[in-house]
Amino acid sequence: MEERNTHIPQENTASTQRVKPQRFDVFCWCYLFFACALSLVMLATRWNAFLPVAVVLAIPPAVLILVAVLRRNRMPGLLWGAYLVLILSTLLFHFAFGADGVGKRLWWNAVLTAVPVGLAVLVRFIKIESKGKKLASALCVVLMSGTALVYLLFMSLRAIPTVERLWKGHDDYLDALAKSKPEEDSPNVLFILMDDLAYADISAYSYMQEGKATINTPNIDSIAENGIYMENFYASAPVCSPSRFTALTGRYASRGYLDNVVFPTVVDGDTFSPTHFLNPYQFLHNVDGILGDEITVAEALQALGYSTACVGKWNLGDYGEYLPTNQGFDYFYGSYYVNDMTPYDWVEEVDGQATRVRSHEDNLDQSDSTRIFTQKINEQINRALDGGEKFFMYYATPWPHYPIFSDNGGGGQGDTTDDTYIDCIEEFDRGLGEILQNLKDRGVYEDTLIVFTSDNGPGREGVAGSLRGRKNTTFEGGMKVPALISYPNGGVGQGSAVADSPLPIYDENGNLLRYGSTKKITSSAMLQDLFPTILHYVMGEDYLLPTDRIIDGVSLKTLLSGQVAADMRVHGELYYMKGGKIQGLQMPVSTPDGIYDYKFYDNVHSENSAFIDQFYKDYLFNLDKDPAEGYNVAKANAEVLAQMKARLAEARTEMRENRRGILDKP
């Protein structure tokens, strides 16, 4: 009995030992199959978001190989195969679909891949016959995991976009412009775009009483003098990159799949950016910025013979087709990124070739930014005028985006005693005064179309007045921005259909300098309107727009001239977009009491931290009576609610079915 009892457990133990390897082998087969399937899907879809997944999934096989080597003196060939499939398919993806040429970045991936692959080959052919060889194999497997992790951290995720391209229409349009001519008296153009400037941050829009503005901006305010002041002008998104896309192209950013802020993609050498994983997971179709086949106002004016320059913040991509000098600018000076990103380098770029002029370390103190950017804008204006050319200057200042810097004390870098939000804006205003004075000294101020606005509402600081919400919300405070436009010789603000409004101009200390006049325009408009408006002023009444794609903007020239009523509605509807989706819309609706601009959300996330888990349903506001969005009038306006709900559903369907806004060919 004792022998039988002893024998039975031994048989069970042997059986267990046979079963466990079988289960492990099944797991290995499944993992290899999954690795092959993922690799095929990755190569078939060409979606760069699969690349980090593939490399991450290569690490568990290496860990399991290590366990097998240490416990069983065994090399699981199936797991070894899965590891190689995942790593090598990632390398193949880069060579087949990488957006970079066969140069430093592609070879960077090849070098990163060679180490783990070489170790994998080495460990496979080490015969595990002694303790020393077992330890050598184990060390190689550990290095396989470690080098795969290094590959994950430093790999390039740049891939060729898979969107339907519009190159033919792009090229045909620019060729047509090159064959036409601007008006003989066409204006120079100075476009100033602030970063996170709130609706009430400049004294002309102050929510306080006259002469009591918190921030005094006499030079910014002066743009509206004998020009126009827009009460209801909107950014096209509550964050920067999508708004900048729209300002340059006249199209909602979702048409270019640019749904959020563009992050750095740099991964080589000393400019490693931990954010390079973000773009593949927030943009579809491998988009990394403003696509090259989009048409920018800079490209249009460049084709018409203008000298074009961008100074300041780009934030629309950092390589290849996304670079500013591949988007119509002859010259760029500034950063590709936001001033709180890593790396925050500055470059000087000509013809797609960038030279770094300040490193991230140099820019840890950004106190002299306004001084340098002001100088560069004036240099480019003077260069164009000295060459007998009209100019388009895009001054995309990084201010007042956080972190805040200024040099009001004149101490330059290292002097941060005055780095406040107020000082930052007032210093920018003084720098703008130097630019405006340069235009006057060169005799071209009255022949220059000047547009001043912001890319979205306030971030950490800043005041949106009575408006609800801030940056990253589509409530009015996140998207309504100041807009001042001047062009003395172009008729801006000179028509009699809009009454003159007094415009007090105060100095930096709040003392009244003078009284001027302006035209207050109350009609709603948005950043996309700048593209057709600028072309209208430059080319005259027969101005050309692209015919292969939807341009969402409309020309504001008649409105800006004061030849029609200040509240003449130029849009059937305006969309409040976030993350590539239409959250709400504004549109004029006829009611028994008159025509009002209503704003509608069917489902919007609360901006109130006390109700952060809540969504508001069927939110309807009469913006003419309630610009602060304080009172939902949905229950009292059932017909308006139904009309706007139907239009919102139609707009979402239209955007989903033709997101790029491609027009049928004639």
C-alpha cells in the first residue's frame, strides 16, 4: 500500500510536468500568431499609432524567454520569432511608409532596431550547455528587453499621411494666381495673432469703466482708430493649432484632421521630446501638422508676388511638408512649438532649411522674446520694401501664453522681477508700437491692411469679461476674441452705413491720450473669414478662391468698409468645434420677435469644476440678449430648439461624409 501510495503522486507530478509545457507552447503559438496579425494590420493600415504598440508587445516575449532560459535551460523559438516579427515589422514600416527620407532619421530607426535584433539572433544560437552560457544567454535577453525599451523611447513616429490628397487643386490654384495680378494699389498685409489673449485683455475691450482698464494697450487700440472694432469675432477652436490652421487656410481645422495641439516629433540627438508619442493618438491618418496640399494665405500671396514672412510661434508641424517655408513663407524665425513645450528651440528657416539659433536651454528665460521678434518683423518689412515688394507679415507672438516673461525693466535675460501677465502684454504693445511707427516712417502705414486678433480665450490668466468659460471650452469665453482691423487707404471703417463710435486711447498709465473714432461691427465672424477677406483686398472684386475644396470663410470686405449695417449677418451658421467634432453651432433664427443669433449645444461638458462629471443637454442661448450664456431658453423656444437641433445633426453628417471638404470636379 505504501508503495502504491508513493507511486500514484509521482505519476500525477509527471503528468503535470507534461501538461505545463504543452500549455506554454500553445501560449507561444498564440503570441506568435498575434504578433504576425498585428504586424500585417500595421503594414496594411499604415497607421503610425501601431508602432509603439508593436514595440511594447515585443518586450513580454523577451521577459518570458529569460524565464525559460533560467528555469529550463530552454530557448522558446516561437517567442523568439514573435519578438523578431514585431521589431522587424516596425523597421519595415519606417522604410516603407516613413515620412523622412533615407537619411539621419530613417537610419536612426535602423540603428535602434539593429541592437535588439542582433542580440536576439545572438541569444538564439547560443547553445545552453553550461552555467556560463546560460548566464550569457540571460544577459542577452535582458539587453533585448532594455534595447527594445530604448527603441520605444527614441523611435521616430513620422509617417506618410494616408488622407486623400488635394495636390492637383493646390497646384492649379497657385498657378492661376501666378498668372493673374494683384490690384495695382493692393495693400501690404500685417497679420498679428496673439496666443491665449482673452476677450477683455486689451483696454479697448476692457470690461471696466472708461479709463479704468487693468491692461493699457494704446498701440493695439490704435489699430481700430479710423478702422473697425469687432464685438463678435471668434477663434475657430478653443486651442491654438486648429485655430492657426483655420486662420491661414480659411477652413475648419477638422478638414485637415488637425483636431488638437500639435506636439514636437523630434526624437534624435539632444532634442529628444517625450511628447512625440502624442500626435499619432490624437490625429488620424498620420497627420502631424498642416498638410502640404492645404492652401495657405501665405502661398496665395506668394504666388501673387508678395514677400512673405512668419515670426514667432508656428505650432503647425516641425518637419517636411508641415514647415512654414513649405507653406508659403519665404522666411521663418521663431519656434515650431509652444513656449512651454520641450524642446522650445528657436530656428531661422529659409527654403525648408532650418538653422537653430537658440536652444531650449537658452530659452529657459524668454524675457527678450518680444524685443527680438519685433526686430525681426521690422527687418523683414524693410527688406521687402527695399526690394520693391509688397509684404505679408504673420506675427504670431507666443504671448501671453504661460509661462509668462517680459523685459519691462530693461534688464534682459536674467531679470524676471517684472514677469507678470500685465507686463507681458504691455511690453508686446510697446513692441507693436515700434512696428507701426516703422510702417509710418516708411510711408506705407496707410497702405497696409492690419489685422489683430487671438487664437483662443484665456488660459491660466486673463479676463474674458462677462463671458462664460475659458480656453479649451467652446463656451464664448473660450472662443470669442478681440479683433481690430485697419486699412486707411482701403476704405476700412469709412462707410456711412455704420455710425462712428468714440474710441478713447489711453497711455500705459491709463491717462487719456486722445479721442479717436471707430466703427463697431456686431455681426458674427470667425478666423476662417480672414483668408477670403485678405484675397478680396489684394485682388479686388474678381478675387480667386480654390474650386476643388470648401472654403468655410467669407469675405468681410463689405462689412468692414461700413457700407452695410454693422449687424448684417454674413454666415448661415458658425460651428463651435473641439477635438475635430462640432460641439455646437450659432445661427440666426427668425422668430415672431425678430431675428436673433442663437447658440445651441445638444450635449456639452460642464466647465464648472463642481459639476465636472455632468453634461448639459439641449442648451440654447439667445446671444443677442444673453452673450454671457447665463440662461438656457430651450423650454421657451421649442421651435428654435428643433430647428437648431436638426441643423446640428445635418452639419455633423456633412462633416463626417466629406470631412476634407472636397468639392465635386466640374
